[in-house]
Amino acid sequence: MLKPENLEPLYIQLKKAIQAMIFNGDFQQGDKIPTEVELSEQYNISRITVRKAVEEMVKEGYLIKKQGKGTFVNNLKIDRKVEHVMSFSAACQSKGLTSHSVITKKEMIEPDEDLKKDLRLEEDEKVIYIQRKRYAGNSPLMLENNYYPQHRFQFLMNESLEGSLYELLEKKYDIRPENPGETILEITLADEEKAQLLETSLGKALFYMRTIIYDQHNQPVHAGRQYIIGERYQFTL
């Protein structure tokens, strides 16, 4: 139930409750959600509050209204082509979803042999490891692990990195991550750490994507090791 004493407005609480039901599978793609009257009675809130929550979810792409039929769960799967480079923010925007990031790690580490080769590192060069929890709407969708050559990307240690990193690189540093290298996709299951970070259940099916991204001069920008909630993402060839 919603908590009127909570500082968070009731309409936002309702939005989160409906989003949780969508992401937990209680509401599937194409399902009709309860009417304003039904939601008002179920949560003991006004229809105006329900209407505001539903209208915002329509704007954000979670729901779609069909004239004379009701309100339905929209297709929430984020889509990208395996052979194309598209930022996470742009992929979300294409579905009408907001996006943001929470940085969970930003540190300098010693690279393993794969990273040394993939990033063409100089002798004794370290890598900048940035882990971000990427949100589509209000729910985490991807655990992003990117590794950058230290000498070229030292400046990232001083950036906030909460928005689109690709946009930052292009607009501020004239680095355009536009050429994908080899991309490998696997299916894995969420262990305890990943389930906690992605706010999902232990054993949830995840895409594991390994990739290398190059800039306009064919220089490595980063190697990626990403974990993505499978039921909310799809790849096309």
C-alpha cells in the first residue's frame, strides 16, 4: 500500500508500484492495467492522483492509451543492433524512456592480458575502470563495466559521468565512439552481487555482452563487460 506520511508524493509512489508490477511480471507487455476508478479504490487515493501517475507513465513510455479501450503496458524492451554503436541513453530515448546512471566504482586498476591486448596499452599502463548502474525510467537495467586506457582518458576521473558518457566524449573532448569491434553475447544468471546491484532476483537471466569500441581514428575507447536484464532488452542482427 501507499504511505501518505511518506515525503514522496502519492502519485510517484503509485508510479513506482505500477513499474514494480511491470518489471516483476505481474503486468506483461500488452496487458490492460486497472482503470482510474479501480486504482483509486485499490490504493485509497483520489482519481486526480491516479490520473497524474498514469499520464506521467504514458509520457515516459511505460504505458500507452488506446482510445475507447483503456491503458495498456507498452513494449518496454530496449532495442539495439549488435553491429551498431548506440549509447544507452539514446536507446532509452528511442523508446520514450528517461535514463540516468549511478556510479558504483571509479578506480585505476591493473589490466589483465585481454585488456592489454584489446586496448593496445603501453607497457605498465593501467586502465580506468568505471562501473555504472544504468537506469531505464526508475529501474536499473544494465550493470556497465567499462575499461579505458589510462593515458588517453585520465580526465574521466574528474567527470561526474551521470549522463551520457558518449555525448560527453564527443562534445567536450572530440572523441566519437562510433566503431564497434568484436561483440560477444552470452546468457548468464545473476549472482548475489549482480542481483543486488540490478535490484532483481537471484538467478535472473542476464545478457553478458563483451565489446570493444573504437573512435573516429580507430583508436580503442573502451572495452565493455556489460550485464543486462534479459527480459527488458533485445538485440537484432
